[in-house]
Amino acid sequence: GGTSDGAGDISPGQHQFSEAKGGGFFFFSVDRRYMVKTMDAVEHRTLLQMLPGLCRHLQASCDERGAPRSLLTRISGVYSIRMYGQTKYFYVMDFLFSPQHGCPAIHERFGLK
């Protein structure tokens, strides 16, 4: 579950599930601050290899107050779960287009393929 104020809450409720192009899926936390996305084993390994460099970049890009000045996604966690003989991989990231992260209202969206 999440916190009592709903911040970051991903407990059962009204969620927007969508299928990703590669057959995975993603959904948002109730407050739309976070997005959870599935990935395959190769993407999982690659992301784990890239994370140290991403963390260094985000830390180096911080302003004097410690706020990142990068538009790269902030990964909150990378996970795997094994159930019924299958391993599923997913990650949690800050949803950069969330008003809670200072994003202005979005009036148009385009899907990049």
C-alpha cells in the first residue's frame, strides 16, 4: 500500500492500465506521481548496468539547492518478482509530466515509435 494521504499510493483502486508496444504494461499511481512499467529480462539487465551512470549524471546536474536540472527519468526502483515459475521484471519511475513535479498542463501528446 501507500501512504495515508494517497501520495504514491499504488494500492487497488482506480488505475489506468495500458499495454506497452512490446507487450508489457504500465500503470500510474493514484496521484500520477509515479509510473510502474514492466520490462523483459534483457531490458532489466541493461537498466541495472546503466543505473550507476544515470545516478552520477543526475547528481552532477543538480543546482545549488540539490534539485536535478535534467529531464532524464528518475528511476525509483528496479524489481523482479517470481510467481508460478515465471519471473516478471518492472521498474518504478517518477512520472515527469505530473503536476506534482512542476509540469504545466499538457494540451497535446504524440506517441513516439
